[in-house]
Amino acid sequence: MLGKNKWGIHPDTHKTSTEGKPIESNALPGRVILPVSQHIGAPAVPLVKKGDLVKKGQLIAEGQAPVSSHLHATISGKVLEVADHPHPTLGKNPAIVIESDGLDEWAEGLPTERDWKSLDKAEILAIIKNAGIVGLGGATFPTYVKLSPPADNPIDTLIINGAECEPFLTSDHRMMLEYSERVATGILILKKVLGVENVALGIEDNKMNAVKAMGEALAGTGVKVMAVPTRYPQGAEKTLIRTLTNREVPSGKLPLSVGVVVQNVGTAMAVCDAVRNGLPLIERIVTVSGSAIAEPKNLKLRIGTSFAEAIAQSGGFKTPPEKLIMGGPFMGVTQYTPEVPIIKGANGILAFTHEDINDGPEAPCIRCGQCLDACPMGLNPSMLSILGERSFVEEALNEYHLLDCMECGCCAFVCPAKRRIVHYIRYSKKMAAPKGGK
Amino acid sequence: MSPERENHDQEQEIKPAKSEKEIQAKAEKPIKEKAEKPEKPDKEIEVKEKTEKPEKAEKQVKEKREKPEQEAKPVHKMVVSSSPHMFADTSIPKIMWTVNLTLLPAVLFAVYHFGLPAFKTLLAGALSAVIFEAATQKFMKKPITVKDGSAFLCGLLLAMCLPPAVPLFIPIVGSFIAIVVAKHAFGGLGYNIFNPAHIGRAALMVSWPVLMTTWTTMQTVVDTTTSATPLNILKMQGYEALIQTFGSNSELYKALFVGFRNGSIGETSVILLALGGLFLIYKRYIDWVVPVTMIATVGILTWLFGPQGWGSGDPLFHMMAGGLIIGAFFMATDMVTTPITRKGKLIFAAGAGALTVLIRLVGGYPEGVCYSILLMNCVTPLIDRYIQPALYGRK
């Protein structure tokens, strides 16, 4: 193996509470909140106003910038308001609020069955763009942009990410078990768009039933279904590329530069639904888990459903949570209110008690070096945290490769001094960013 | 994404829930309040305040806990913080007390071997170190952290490197120098440059050279004629005299391996110290590279530069004699004062081994582990600066 072969961590996966539970799709939400910024790139521009009647699947906000994404109504009903609303990652942000009419009617012409094999590349790309599909693994980068590499950058490999390395989350796992056929079709569509022969689906080896299910669904297609070692952060783009292809993405570059495109299994399924059935992205699978949740579950939810409603469908809070998190325990974002909506990138809702978190008072670094062993990027998190603590941004940037950090959280996890290493790194990155820029 | 995320990286109240049910549900819940970060009015200040952490944040938590019922209705608050939200079951106290525990076999053997005076010295060293640490931290108005076991470990290691029957003031003065001067004058745990226990010993060596080299007869070996350590005999009378004292080569090795020989309190039993060290390696608290490299370096160099020319040395004796085993497993692996990368650790261990041999064979002292580790501590920052871990994507 190239480079560093001792990396990552082996936290308790905590997946047993939900990995055996079939995906439930329960009652419709009475109200959905659809932020116009659910993706990386420019916010979508609302096309509806207060009082408008909308149907399920109707385009309600348009992504106009080169990197942006469309947004569709996820229920049928009336637009209550277009106003600022708590957002899971962006504080308060403009959102379109729709009140359900209880009918759940499709917009005109939906769904449409298509024979995807007869479509050409440009047509498929247009469908993916119009369906508002973004990376559903959590990064929410618009998929059509990722599928349109520059002409001078040849792509030879497509990697489908089914690793799901974050503890607690089982949404991708259940999806691969229950919707193997849709995921498989999505992978084949992506393969066609990129025109590559080399396609690998990486699944962590703690989900051997998913490896088997996907292997059967993809039999005879030439797509390799690979069981990769269970180790966090195996599902990070750069580490999965290293595991499956032995290539390393150069510092500061995109996977494109080594001829690889990575897509999440959830994205593949959304692509299948859009291209084959004409459906825009209006729902996703979310794991609701954590010690504070009464009945942890995998739920199929309309985008825009509030966290509170998803939690209520999972039996509510057993105990008051110390943290409410969108995403996984390592890279998820804490919420200050359960009124935030599920957005396209929300793969999990975790309500954690103190026992789940197990943090403690922070102490000075004792230089034990465990963070260096854990870091998948081969950085020196100890030094980065010390420099961040003292605001020595220049040194962190120039000598300790600050920007190579992907904030996976391995270093903070293993730290015996409970140092908030990732926090210091984020702080340094923010200080290092040009004023006003990102 | 991170800059956006940080926009609300602070604690905020839950907005009143929209449905009545939820309001009721919340009203029934116990109030729980916690804050991790200082509140910040705007971004400019946020950025500065984030760097001054726990003391301030903890104070806030305390204040809030004391008067939580100020809101009109009970509101359940949640912590908003930077990820990750999951931490391993590890801590500094856990590491330090484990190291203390791995020293226990050697300590018990020492008490059996050297008797009550050794026990008193060990106790005085460890306890006075704890008291000095608590007093220093109280004086400096810092949180008192003696429970983490690092001061106890420092005092214990210091006492283990002292002759068995020194007057009781010796371990106490040594602990004072180790804890107050070598540790807290530099900023406390994590900031000290030199191994505090070895600084304590070095200071005692230059201040009371006679007391520090008076080796009393062992309890368990009644017929021992000399009260010198094996390395002392080697230095003063030569290799032949050494073999004569112990009878034969194999007797000498046996005495060193099991520990029935003279020397500092805790350094005599190779097997028990190595067992403790192996446990630490198994727990991954220390890297096996360090003891292996350091001991191997000493073995190879002493064999090469033997008394009768190339390759005539006795590596087995040198590898087991003196404080090399305790030094290689417990001092050269000290996390704070040695390099952080594995390659750096290797350089450190090889350097310490080479300096030990230099002092033993050429220098005026019979033993050099203490000074060689201190000398290598000096270059640790330099090693860390030049030896960096292998980066992803920068081949």
C-alpha cells in the first residue's frame, strides 16, 4: 500500500440499533420547510410566492448560477411564506414553507417512465440537473457539475461510495439492502454518463449482507463490488480512492486530477429515480438514532420535514439530548433547535446524551502522538492544535499543511487530553481565509 | 463548508415549539444547561474568544448552573459545538496511572530486595511530588491536577533512580526540583522540555555526589563483599574484577536479569521492568521502537568498542546493567519530552543509546542513561521540526 498505511480509527459503530430495521415511510409531514440553499454553490432563486398552490415535484426554486441546484416542492399544498428560517448548517436562511393539503398530488407529467438506455449523455445530464440532485453523502455538491469534468481531464474510474463509515448511520446500508436494484441502475446510468469502464462500489466489511445484495444486483454488469476494511474515515473521498485504486489525490486538488469521480450510493439511487422514473429529488433516507432517541429508526422522509417530526416518528426523546446532530457523530453539525428541516444532505439525525459524547475538560497536549497515527492525511494535528490555540496561522498554513485537513475528527477522537483539535483547525482555516471569502 | 457552519457555533435557546404538545413535552423535561463556548456578540470577537477556552467556559457553566431558573419557562438547551461529537474512552489520568501500575512489579521487587529504606525513599519521592505539584498549582492559581497521576509517576521514577538508603530529604529535594523547577516553571504537564525525574536526579547528583553514590549492601544477598554497583566495579576495577565478584559470566547475567544486584532502587530487575514496558507497548502507550533502538544501540556500540579492541565488548552486560532498561522503557518513552513522530523517536532512542555508551566507556561517570536522555531532550524540538509525518497526496 502506498503512503501511510496506519491511519484512521476504530470507534464503536453503534449501528446495531438500526441496521436491522427496515426503512419506514410514515405519515406525510403537515408542513415542509425548504431552504433555498441546500447544496454547495449559489442559492436557488424562488419561483413561488406566498399563497401559491404547488404540487409535489413542482419546481419552486431555480438554480441559476453555474454551480447551484434546483429545488422542488416535496408535498402538495399552499406556500405559507418565503422567509428566513433556522437552517441546519447556515444559521437562519431563506426558505420556502409549504403547508400540506393532505392530497400529496404529483405535479403534471410526473412520474414519467423512460427507457434510460436510449438516452444520450447530454440528455441524462440535463435530467439529473433538472431533478435537483446533489451529493447525498452529506457534501451536497451538485451532481451534474461533478459529472461534467473538463474535457482536458480524462476520467477512467468511477467509485461509488457505500462505505458509510460514520458510526450510528445505517441509511445507506438499508438502502443497499432494500433498494439494491434502484441503486444498481443508478450506478449503471452514472457509468454511462462518464463513459468509464472501471467502476467500483466500496462497502465497509461490516455490511457483508449489503455487499452480497449489491453483488447480486450488479452481477454481469462489470461493476466491482468491493468489501473495504471497516475503519473510519474509510468513506471519505480521498481515503476511499486510496483504498480502491492506490492513487492519492494531490494536495489541494480534486479527485478529478487522478481520473476518479466518486458518487454516493444515495446519489446513485436518486439518479435512477430521476432518469428512469422522471422523479425529482424530494425524499431521502435518514437514520434517526442516538441514546436520547426512544426508538431509533431508518426513515424515508420528505425533504423539508422538521427534525422534531422525524424524532416524533422515532418515539420522541427518551431523555433530553445534550446534542442534536445532523449527520454522523464525526462530521455532523450540531443543532440548536429541532425545528430545523431535513435538507438534501441530511443522512442522519442523532440525539446524543453525554454518554455518547464522552467528552471532558480540555488539557494541554502531552504529545502522545496518537493523533498522528490516526490522521488519514498524515498531518500533525498536535502541532496544528497548538498553533491554532495561539493563532499562529501562517506557520500552520505554510509548515504544517493546514488546508490538507478534511476535518474528519479522528485526532480529536483519540486525544487523551480531550483537545478540540478540529475546532482549532477550523478556527485557523477561517483566520487564514481572505477577508470576506470562503 | 466550515466557515458557514461556524456562523452559529454557539449556544442558543430552543425557540418556543410551534405545537402545544411539544411545549408540554418540553415543560416536563428537566432543565439541563451547558455551555461549551463563551457567547460572542459578533464574528470579530468570536474569533478571539475561541482561543481562550475551558477555564472561562467552565466558569460560565458554573454560573449558569447556580442560577438556572431565570427564564420564564423551562427551556431545554442543547450544546452546539464543533465536531466531532464522539470521543474515545481514554484520558491522561488513565495513561499515567497505567504507567504507574506497570512500575509496580519492579517497585515490589525493590522493596523485597532492598528492604524498608527503599520503601521509605519511594514513598517520600512519590508523595512529596504530589504535594509539591498541588502546592505549586495552588500558588499559581491553576486547576489542581494531581489526580492525573503524572506527579506521582514523576516522583516514583525519580525515587526509583536513587540509591536505596539515601536520607529522606534526598527524594524530597529531588521531587521539589523535578516538579517545581523542571515541570511547572516550564508551564506544567505538556510544556516541560526535560524529563522532570531525570532533572531531579541530575540536580541531586551534582549537589550530594557522595550520598548519591553510596550503595548499601543488599538484604537478600548477604555474602556480597562489595557494596558497589556492577557498572561501578567495571569503571573502577575493570571487567575481570566484575566477573570475579559475581563468580562467572552466567552468574552475572542472571543477577542482572532477575535483579539481585546492587544499584538504584528501581533499576535492578530487568525482567520485571521489561514486563511492565511490554504491557505499555501492548496498550500502545509507548512505541516499541524506542526501547528496542536504545537498548540495541548500547549493545552494538559496547560490543564494537570493547576493552580489547573491536568486537571484544560484553553487550549483554551493558544492555542489562545500570539504568538502561528503566530508562529505555520509561524515560526515553516519556511522551512530553521526546519526539512525536516514529522516525523522530528512532533518532532520539539511537542518540540516547550512543550517548550512554560514550559516557559509560569514555566519560567519568560509570553510568550515563540519565544524562544521555536529558541531552536528547534538548534536541527533541529540533527533531520534531525536521521529521514530519508522511503526508497524503504529496509524494
